[in-house]
Amino acid sequence: MKTLRLILGDQLNYQHSWFDQKNNDIVYFIAEMRQETDYVKHHIQKVVGFFAAMRSFTEWLKKEGHEVIYYKINDGENTQKLPENILQLIDSEKIEKFEYQLPDEYRLDVQLKEFCEKLEIQYEVYDTEHFLSDRLEVEETFRGKKQYLMETFYRKMRKKYELLMDNGQPEGGDWNYDEENRKPWKEGTSIPDRNFEFNDVSEILSEVEKSGAQTFGEIDPERFIWPVERSQAEKALKRFVNDFLPNFGKFQDALAQDKDFLFHSLLSFALNSKILSPKEVIEKAIDAYRTRDDISLAAIEGFVRQIIGWREFMRGIYWAKMPDYEHKNFFDHDRELPEWYWTGETKMNCLKQSIKGSLKNAYAHHIQRLMVTGNFALLAGIDPDDLDKWYLGIYIDAIQWVEITNTRGMSQFADGGIVGTKPYVSSSNYINKMGNYCKNCSYSQSKKTGENACPFNSLYWNFYDRHWDKLEKNPRIAMMYRTWDRMGNEKQEEYLSQAQHYLKNINNL
């Protein structure tokens, strides 16, 4: 039976069982489409990176003896829309059956379901064989409960896969060593050379520009740093484990001037495009921990928690709560995203560093995302719709299942507490404690009000005052309201007046 198999741009799983055997009756289809470049405005590295990875995957499939039809972005037969492209091939290739893998984005899941309901030929759906949990495993784990706790799910996953376990108990006696993974940046700490294996993506860049797709951000097409095929991703994993894992846990929350990557793995693009599997990433890291003395239990546990805990948990929340989740706005925030989120041209150094680094690399680590760009957006009351589009567009690893749950949930508390038990907001104290951004800032971190006072300080108290009715009963932040009460009316008015001045002039901060 002549079969057409669809492979989406984030389904580049070299280890999928589909590819175990060659079959002359199976044709694979992969396409670069404006449908996918245009649903939000993307960083140029994200578009180019996915296209490069898709093309490399296609070449691998062909070398393995599989038949592949590949549409480039400017090919004449490319309708730029997924259903139309598939129908076109079903007709031209005399296809008798259509098969696809479960998409990880809700919009594509709906699109393909609706498409298949109208098909006049057989169709079949397969798992992507990538994740360590089922789509609905988080929902089933917390069925009937008001709150979803990552720690509970993380422990379940540790037990399920017997990772860092000792006779049914967590190795070392504790499940979580997060307290040891919050060290501030230490000046003079040596960071190993990344030794990137650069890709030349000049041809793809020219094709994207010719297509008319609207993008933003920077790119050096002859020195593209992200792995676009499996051997490169395997080398990147090996480099991380060998050189960066020992200090990863210690400094994973640190903030450092002009140090874009610190000790982070930079494996998220390879993982989210499925070039690497979470299972092999964890196994390589744990193998190194078992055989080397320089990798602490806290370092390996923190890394494992990000992969099998947070990453799988975010996906589970996504499938449990979509499509309503993308419309949640607990605080009714509606302020427009400041213009400088697109340029990095702000006098606030922490935001300047985080945003300009993202424009340069299509990447920021989780504390830059959560406690700098996300923290400011929440304090300023930015519309989560605007922030969603920005986060989804600017990062090379941003696919909606992982982006929106971190934005609406962890970062903006727009879900009202499904993901997090409290809003993650801070004054400048946290940012100053975690690194050296504040030392090079036009604003004074220590000043609460007055000229050149750090905007985070007054916006922090303004946020709590503005949302008193929704937050006062939250036990995790009761102390903040007691502190606010003790300040007295005069001090409170100083903070609120300062905050309103900054919000009124937000595009000039």
C-alpha cells in the first residue's frame, strides 16, 4: 500500500522505529512552509536553524535508502500550507494511506485531526517516541487535585525510570538539591571554551530572505553555532558532560555580564527538535557522574530534574490545559510590550544584557528568562499575549508546548497558580545577589525611589499593592504584605508614585 508519512520540523528523531526498515511503498514528506514561519514573528536563527536541521535529516533519510519528498521554502509546488501540500502529494503520488506522528503543538494537532477526518483514504497516527511520559500522564497523576506540583511528578519519574535511586530511595537521601544550585556568579571563575562546530547556513539564509518571511535578530551565517544534525548534537552533549556539567548545578541560576552561556548545556534546540532524546542525554550525564569525581550529586540531580522533571511536566501541563491555557490572564494585564524588548536598547543593564544576548544568540538561560525579562514584564503588567509571542519568537528552542507553560505559568502567573504556587517577582535585590549586572547599570540598585532608582524596586511594591485582592491570602507571600503594611502611607505613596512615573515612561527606561 503506497503510504505517505509526514515529518514535522520538530520531529527529527533519528532513532524512531519508522526508520528501522526500508520500504519502497513508503514516501516521507518534510516541508519548509510560510504557515510555520508566519504564525508569530521568529528570530532569524530559529527559522534558519530548523530549516538546516530538516535538510540534514532529509539527507540522512536518503542515505539510509528512504524515499523523501522535501519542499524548500521557495519551491514552486510548495503551497505554504500543510493540508494543501499533503493533498497535492496524495494525488500526484497515488497515495493510499497517510501517516503522521502526534504533533507537540496544539494548533498542528487540531489541524491534522480535522484534515484526516475529511480524508478519503486510510490514515494512522503514531507516537513520536521521544518523551519519557505520555501526553496525559501529568493530567492523570493529578486528577481531582487543585494544584499540579512539579516535585510530585518529578519523584514519580525518578522512580519510574530508576534514576539516581538507591533501593527505592533517592540517592544521597534527598530528592532535591535545589538549594545547592543557586550560587551567585563568582568573579574570576573560568569558563571552558565552547569549541562550537560551526555551520555555514548562508544559502538557507538567502532563501528565507527571498521568501519574504518576516524575522528579527542577528545571525552570522558562516558561524552558526547550533547543531543541525545528529553527530553534531552528540558532540555537543559530550562537550557539555565533559567540560560544563561539573559547574552547571552550582551556577545554573547565576547572572554574569557579557557571558551569554555560562555552564548551560545548550542542548535545548537539539532536544526540542528531537535530534537528541531526553533518555540518552540523562544517561550520558549520569554515566559521567558515576565515573568521575568532579561531578557532584547536586550538579547531576539539578540537571536530571530539568530534563525529566521540568521539561516533561511542562509538556503535561500543556496537554492537560490547552486550548484554554493560552488565554489565561489571571491579573488582567494589558500593557503593551515595551519597544526595547525588540532591540535591547534600555538603560536597565540586566534587561539590556538578557535581550541583546537573545537577539545575538536566539537564546537566554532560564533565570534570564524568568527573573529578568519575565520578572519585569510581570511587574509592569505586560499583556501575556504580547509576551507569549515574544518568547515564542525569540528563542531557538521555543515550541509552544514548552514556551507557553513557562510564560503563562511560571513566569507571569497568568494561570493563577496551576504551575507555580506564587508569582515569581523580585526587586533588584535578587538580580544583584545573583551576579554583576547591577554594577554596570545606569540605575542605582540600592535606591528605592528618586532619580535613577532601579525600576524593579518600586514596580515590585506597586505589583503587590495593585493585586492585593488576588494575592493577600496566598500563604507564601503573606510576609510581603506585612512588610508593605509596616511601611506606612507616606512611604507607600513614594513607591507607588515612582512606579507610576516609570510605567508612564516605560519605553524610555
